[in-house]
Amino acid sequence: MSETEEDRADALFHALSDRTRRDIMRRVLAGEHSVSALAAKYDMSFAAVQKHVAVLQKSGLLVKRRSGREQLATGDVEAVRAVSSMLAELEQVWRGRIARIDELIATPPQ
């Protein structure tokens, strides 16, 4: 993985490391929401929700657009697939290690 890809992975996993941001992602992947509507769902200030949205946007997981005075947010499915792909790659490493352990256990002692 290149340094740029590692930086992108850091940004994606940092963004998803927070419970509120994961919840925002669930909402914006289900459909476009205004940031104001998102903020109304949480027991925190509008500014705090905006900061969570900004982290998600910076990571590429969320895209914002303006419609009049509203900021509308949508989840980026391709970015979510990139996260899934990274996790699948890590799972393959782990599965290879487990397979080697299974082979060692199955080998009769000499």
C-alpha cells in the first residue's frame, strides 16, 4: 500500500471510529439529508454535528452540496466499498495465518 493509500485509510478509519459519525453515515447512506435535519437527531449542538460531518466529508465518506441555504449530505458508496475492501484484505491475511496454524495442528508429530 502506498503512502497516499495509507493516509486515505487513516482518514477513513478515523472518521468511522466515532459512534456519532457511524450513525450519520447510516443515515446519509439511506438517503440525502440536510445537515440541519441530521443535527436535530442528536443531543449535541449544531456546530458539533457540523464538525462530525466535516470529518466524514474530509475522509471522502460523505459528500455535501448546497441547495439554497441548506447543506445536503449524502454518503459515498464507493468510499464505503474502499473501507470494505481494506477490511477484506486484512481478513485474508488473518485467514492465511489461521490456515497455517491448522496445518501445523494437523501434522502428526515426528
